[in-house]
Amino acid sequence: MTGCILIRYSEIGLKGNNKNDFELKLIRNINSQLKKEGIKAERIKRLFSRILIITDKTPDLTSVFGIASYSTAKIVPLNTDDMKKHIASLIKDYNKDISFRISAKRLDKEFHLDSMGIERELGSFVVEKTGAKVNLKNFDKEIGLDILRNEAIIFNNRIKGPGGLPAGIEGNALALIENKDSVKAAILAMKRGCDIFPVGFKKTDIFELEKYSPKKLSFELISSIEELDKYGEKVDAKAVIVGQKLESFKDINTKLMVLRPLISL
């Protein structure tokens, strides 16, 4: 068996001809997060609208934009005996008072059992071993399987990701950091794919931004809007993000497009 992290995305899957670019950017951002945590993956590969990280470590990917959810998992040979052997290690705390569900997806259609056939056979195995009850809707536990050509990925957890698009895929923008609202606005802009460059009229802690950024951020101290525009030209920024809401709305005399992600909040 091989340890892995199975990553799912949602919005990227709608990107049509650009999907490849979005997937590759997400993989680069995932690699950046692994480096932050000192985790070296044996391999990262794309797999039927999934991304698979081959590693026995468990990274924290909850701040990597573009990820819908992820699971710690094991890769096992594609036969029911090996699948049952691994599932036996996952059901040690199951008993007759627990309900469960087996959820199988055939990412490759060549396996002799269809999804329902896999679920029935493995579900019967769990019932026989533990006395637990099958409940497809209101279950206490769930075991998931993604069926590939020669192997199965088995998991029993699903960690929610932040969603959105990979940070940096949609171009550069300055983030004018003045208060907590402007930090929130910058994070929302990253979630929509912006590569941000934080600036401000006074030195400000950008720890929260660094948490979500796949790159090392550097705060640029400016003294005027003219300096903001010059810095925007230097980093090829097309917009500046501000934390204004309706009650704090004001014009900013800049050459850059002004984005206000919090305006409706």
C-alpha cells in the first residue's frame, strides 16, 4: 500500500480549454505549501479531475485556493481481497450501533464490477465483520474508493478546502492594506485568482495574507498614490484591491482599476 493525498477541485473543472493551465497552477501552489511545511512528495500527478500527491505525510491544504476538498488515502492493488484487507484496518471501531456507507467511483471503467457492485461487495464485508448497518443517507461513517485501471484509492475522511481559483492564475494586483477589512479584501482577491502585492502608507503585519499566498510576500511602504501607481507599473499590476464597504466608500485617484471585494458585505 502507498500513502497519498487525494485532492478534488470543483470550479477549475468548469474552465474548458484553460483547464490545463489552472490545474498546473494549482499543482505549483500545492508544491509551495508542501515546501512551507517541509514535506517532500514522491510524486504529484493529475488524475481524472483529481490531483494525487504520493506521500505518507499529511499537509495542511486548507489555505490553498482552488481545492474543494482532500483526503488522506492509501493506494491498494485493484482486487477485492486487497481492498477488503485495507478496509479491515479502517473499521476497527465499527459495531452494531454504527451506520456506514461505501461510496465507489470508477474513474476507469475497465474493472469488472461497476460502482454499485463494488459498494455491495465491500459493504457486505463490513457488515459481516462488524455488524454495522448500511445507511446510504444518514450514516455515521463513510469509506470512499476511487477505482483506477490497476489500483484503488481508499479513504475514510474528507477535509474541506477553501475553494475558489488557484492564487496567481488571473494576473497581478496591488493590495492596499489599511485595516482588517483590507486584509479580508486581499484574501478574497487571491481566492479569485489574483497574485497580490501588498502596499500601504504605514508598516502593517501581513501574516494572514502569507498564510494564503503560495509565494513569499513583501510589503511595500508607500507615501502617496503616485508611488502606488509607480509600484503598480513596476510589478505589472492591473488593479488595486481595497477594503472599502458602502459605508466607507471613497474615490481613489489612481491610474489602476480599483477593486472592492467587500462592497456588498
